Amino acid sequence: MRADLKVLTRLVSPPKKPQCPDGDWRKVELQLGFKLPPDYKQFISVYGSGGLQSFMHIWNYLDNSPEDDIVKVTGQITSEYQYDKEAGYPIDFKPYPQPGCLIPFCSTDDGNYLNWRTTGKPNEWCVVAYDCGSGRLIPAESVNMVRCLTMLVQKRNPFGDAFCNVDSFTPPVTYTPFVRTK
């Protein structure tokens, strides 16, 4: 287990029975058009589908119903960034699926997103927050997904004063499995 994930599991107990912790990553990556970061795959293997503190929903690309089109969903989310750019917000990003584009992996109840910036190898991707209140994309350079979550849980916001209020991570911080209803 990676060091960051060990720290996170000490701070936030994983579910005893994670929802959809494994599956065919090759199929997902082929559909998405990108290999996904190893820390994300390891996180999913430990935590599965679910959310932190009931408001931060970590996407599990393995846990999709047959009618879900992850390419379409990714395009819809990143089109919000394009809309804000056209509205005059100073947003700099490449549209999906170009190399260097953003791929979302987390959403919050108040309309914010966490994304990977697909520059370099997947284990080098940094996290970029979309703060819907300000219409900004805020990179956390050299911070991967698991490190980002760990920092938030430790009340250290890698995005300065944007994206979310770290006071929402007052202990005990919980991870609640998301169970898809058929």
C-alpha cells in the first residue's frame, strides 16, 4: 500500500465491505482513452464507491451501470469549464479528450469537482479543483488524488481558500459506501 493511502486509512476507516472495489480497469481505460493513476486504483480497491463526510463523492469508474457512458459524463462536466471560459472567467484547460485535459474523479454537493490534469504519466497527474462559486480551476501542483484527500481530511487545503471548507472534515471523518440500486 502506498504511503499516502496508509495515512488516509489511519485517518478514515475504509468500509468493511467496499462497493465495487475491483473490476476490469483495462476496459474502463480503453473507454475513457486514458490510463488512470495507480493511487486512484489502489484507493478504489480499499474504499470502493462512496463519499467522504457525505458531501464529497469519489467516482468509481468501475462502478457504472451499462447505460452509463463515462466519456459523455466526462465531456458534460468539462463543458461547464468551457462555459465559464466563454463567460469571461480566466480558465485555462484543454478540452477532453486531448492530452493535458481534465478528467473529473470527485464531485461535491455544492457543484465543485476534483479533476486530474492529464499531463505526463498517470502517476504524475496533479489534482485540479473546479470551484463553481468563483468559476476557477485551481491546480494543486505535485499533489495526487490520495494525497489531496489526505490533506483535506487533515484540514490542510491544497487549493488555498477555494474548493471546500476544510472545517467540514471535523473528526470523525467517515467514508460512506455508495450502493447502486438496481
